[in-house]
Amino acid sequence: MKIRVLLSLFLLSTCALRSTPLGIVTGSFVDLEVMESVSPEVTSLRVTGEAPRFILRPLGGAALSPNQQILSFDYFCPDGVRSVYVLYSRNVDSGWDASKSVYGGSLGRAEAWQPFASDLKAGSSGKWSHEFQAFIIQMEMPLGTEIQLRNFAVLDGSGSKGLGAEIGMERKFQEAEAIDAYLNANYTNAEINCAISENQVGVLGSIREAQQLAGRYYLKEFEPHENAWEAGAGTLLEDQVVEADFRVLLDRYIDGRDRIAHRFAIVHVDGAGNETRITPAVWPTNVARAAKREMPRLRPNNQIGLGGVTYRKAILEKDFADLGIQSSTVNIVLQRVLAKHPGGIAYEHQGKTWHFNPAAVREYDRLIKKLTEMNVVVSAILLVAKVDSPLVHPEYDPAGTYSMVNLTSREGADAYRAVVSFLAERYSRPDQQHGWISHWIVFNEVDYGWVWTNMGEQPMARYMDAYQKAMRLTWLEVRQFNPTGEVFISLTHNWDYTPRTANRSYPPRELMDRLGLYSQVTGEYHWGVAYHPYPQSLLRPRTWEDRKAFPSFNTPYITMKNIEVLVAYLEQPQFLYYSKPRTILLSEQGYHTPDYSEKSLRDKAAAIAYTWKKMEPFKNIEAFHYHRWIDNPNEGSLRVGLRTLPTKEHPHGERKQPAFKLYGMLGTARGELAMDQFLPDLGISDWSEIRIQAEDITR
């Protein structure tokens, strides 16, 4: 039986010095069209036949060493690959045999560069040896699929014993079951709530008298890093015996440490000292009296936004004015601002002095201040880089672009709270000294966790338990300085589907349901949704042709074609925030131009017109942050920008017309006329034809 051995990128990086690079044999492409690439080290291909394949061999006539057995490469393919086979031979011209092959499995959809690795020796049951130095890569993909490849190599496999084993997964699944049991327990015997004032923590609740048991009831306290679902976790407050209806006031600060982010539960202790939890551990839900200052709830004048903005002095003000930008997102990499060593900007938090990198902070100051001066509403996207830091999750796999934050220890939780507190204080000052941040998007595309918010392979329950804790801590820290601040979950255009890679990615619908359940069980707070409704395929801009974006709660994708589904889903009672719908940010999406031809550029403009008309009826869609401003050569083959790729003559690219001009006219009378020219491109005569009515959505 053929097997595939999956390897962590950690192995790949540590073996990089013991690798032999491979190159594609000239003329060996079959059923593949070579496309123009944005970078010389990247091979861009489009499938033209039923058996796409090509041949690799060592570059420069190099020979493989006996320990080299891991064939690897990076790939970028938004549509994924159904299956990969690696065939091997002693030389390029002969000796190919189906019996000499290794099954590489399927490749999940990759909207960022992802590693592939296959252990040739294990996958061939020991038949392969280093004397076989030619390889065919054969892929199963539908016609028209586009894929980018780079970094072909054979790596040293020594020391790889045990790789591919699901180390610790059994325990992870046990914990996932415990989390589900905790969230779905019957908590009808008692209720509990928590509020915070300037110097006190107020815990109030009631115990049903008819249900009272022999023994005593106590409060139990949980610090942020502790798991309330874990047996034995937390601290029993033995001086806080509670009965029937109760109201307990506790000191908010103990030795300089703030309990605003602590949870409290009621437990029953019998005569033998056995504990039974009779309520969930609830977070503070009323923190208005803990706010240190007032802040208005900023709202953009319209939905026109731009995503992932960086400071570009030469074009920023004019482009923003010409585009009519009212809101933007700014990526903040937390380790850039949090200094490793003393020095720089000092900040007190949790009884400790933290230090922040003045150079990085000045960069963010310059950008956020400028945007605020231009009346642009700023949303920060918080990101945890994969560098040595207490912020990085201990189970992080370096295959990820970014990490889940480490909230498994007091040190990690303190560090995360400190950096969020520092940012919230700095960018919520009434005098706008450094500008304002209004919204806080917690990490990126968490449903695609393996790539964008990596915590290693995880059952959904365990992954989401870590993530929702980060959202809650962000909200609690932000609200102390901005009492109108909101936090957002970041999700891709996927919705209700079965991921190819279990325990690495998760259906957004299920994550949303789980987030709503946490709010109901452990206390309500103000969160919203930062959705990325790209077209079904990022490489196909005509989103109105998306075939798997249905008017149904069960749709596999939510794109602009069926964005009404997201709005309707969040209007269900279990998702309302004090009877009002959650805020929606369409915080990242754009339309690809395969080239800069007149047709591609017109498709882009038509997609923008379509998007605007789809959003128009929905007031709780606060912003559409177009991604991106300028085409990026490091974003696979995607050219989604409003400007072309930078060149020596045009370091900021050139404006893509007519899309750039149209974007700047949205929401105006001129824009209405300009959009109408694209009705024939969509095959309609009136914009009302593209809208889905709420009663037509299958629930």
C-alpha cells in the first residue's frame, strides 16, 4: 500500500543546508501551458489536458546523497490539486515505470505559498534509493486550473523518525470533547454575571433553591490562560461562599494585576471536598464603568475602503482622494512593536514594565495619524509573526504564515494583553495625537488556520477555544480606552463545506456558530465579522458567474454573488447583539486581472460595479476594503490591485482603468451612470436582477 508521509516545515527548514535543488527539464511539459510569471524563480502553469506533468532532475549535474529522500516544493493554487504522483527513474530518457511511483495525496487550496513534501523512501516502501535522480510530477487538476511552483529540491531525511505521526492528537481530541461537553452542559441550576468598575469586580447570580445540594457553593476564578473546561483548573475562592441570590464585590487589582480579564463560575463542593461546576465560567460583560476615556463610534460616510494600506507618501493623499476612500485596514505585526529587551517606549501593564520598539511604532503612528487626519476610519488587523516570541503558540507549525497567539501560559497571555493595551491606549487618545483605530480584527482568515493563524493540526473545538479567548481579551483591553471599540473574526470566502485537510481548516459557518455559542454561554460582548468574499476562484474575477455560491445557508461559498446569505445568517436571533445585527466588514477582497488587456481590465471594473450594487441595500455592511492598492509580485500570480505591478519607471504601478476611476465615483450620481455601462457584461438590463431577496434564501 502506497503511503504519503507529511512533514512539518520545521524539518524542511532545518534540512535546507543538506538539500539538492531540482530544475524542470526543458521541453518536458505535457498538458500544461507555461504562463508569464511575476518572478523568475516561479513557474506559472495552466492545465490544458487530462494528464498534466513535467520532469525534474538535479540542477547542474549534481548527484543526490544517500540520506536525501524528501522531495519538496512550494505551491500556490487557489483551486487546489486533486492528487499528486511522483514517478522516479535513474535518468530522464528511460526507465519510467508505474510501479516506481509515490502517491503524494491531494493539495489543499493554497491562497498563499504552501509547502509540499513527500518521503520517497517511505512512500515507495523502501524501493526508492538516491540512485533514482529523475522525477515526473504528475497532477490531477481540471482543465484551466492555474498553479504556481517554486523551490524544487530533494532534502536530507535523516533524523526524520516519527515524522508524519499524529503526536498528541489523541489528547487533543479528548480535550475537544471536554470543550464541547462544557459548552453544551445543562446550566439551569444557577446563573452568574460579571461586571467591572474602576476598582472592583462585581459578581452576581442566583442558585435555584430547589436544586441545592448538601455542601457549599463557592466562586471559582480563572485567569486568562486557564481552561475553564479543564478539571482542576482555576482557583477556589474559599472566602466567597454564595447562597441563593448573591452579589459579591472583589478588588479589581491585586499586586498590580488587573482581574478585568478573569472569569468566574459557581461550583458546588460536597462534604468530601469534591467539586461540581454548576455554571460556566463567565467573562465580564459590562465594562462601561471601567473605561478610562470617552470615544465616539466612528462610522465611514460610505462603504468605500482600501485594505492593507502602507504609507506611500508620493501617492497616498491623491489616490485616497481620487478613490474616495472612507475606511481602511492596517496590518499590525505584534512582534514588530513589542521589544524583546528593555529600552524604547516603556508601558506599565499587569504590574510589569513592557517596552516597545520606537522605530516600528513611529511607522504605525505616521500612517494611522495621516489616515485619521484624512477622516479615514481605521481597522487594525493584529498578526502574530513566526519569530521567537512568547506570543507564538507552542503548537505552531512553521508552515503557517502567521501564528495563533500563545494564551496557554500566564507569560503569553500577559504579553498579548500588554501589546493590545499599548496599541489601544495609543490609538484612542482624545486629541488624536497618533490617530485613531476604531476596529480590531483579530488575526487573519482563521478558518484557513494552517496558513494564516497556525496552531498546528487541531480539532475545531480546541482551535476555536483558543481563538475566541484571543477575541475576548482583545475586546476587554480595547474597551478600557475605547468604549465603542469592536473586535472582528476574520474569515475567507468559504462557508459550509468539508475541508480536504481535516484539522487544518474549518468551515466558517461552524466557526460562526461556535462563536455565537461562546457568547451565549460565557457572556456577551461586541464582536463582528470581517469577511473576505473573493470570487469562488481568486483567479476568475467574474464573480457573478460563481457556480457554487448559492442562495442558501448551506452554500459552500459566500462571494459577492450571494453576499445576502451572510447578512441573513447574522440576522438570526442567536447572533444579534442586544437585538441589533452584528457589524460586517468586507475587509479583504479584490478582482484579479490575468493580464493588463482591455478585457481583463473591463472585467475588473464590472466586478466592482456589481459589488457596489450588491452591498447597497445593507447598512450593517459598514465597509468594503478593496484588496489591494497595488499589485504585489509576492502574491502568487494574483494581480488584484487597483494599480499595476511596480516597475522602474512606475515604482507605484499605474492606475488600472476603468476600475480605478469607477471606484472613485461609487456612491455618486456620476457613478450610477458609469456603472450602468457594465450591465451588458453581466447579461442583465437592470441592477435589481442581481439581488437575492431574504425570502428566497434556503435556511
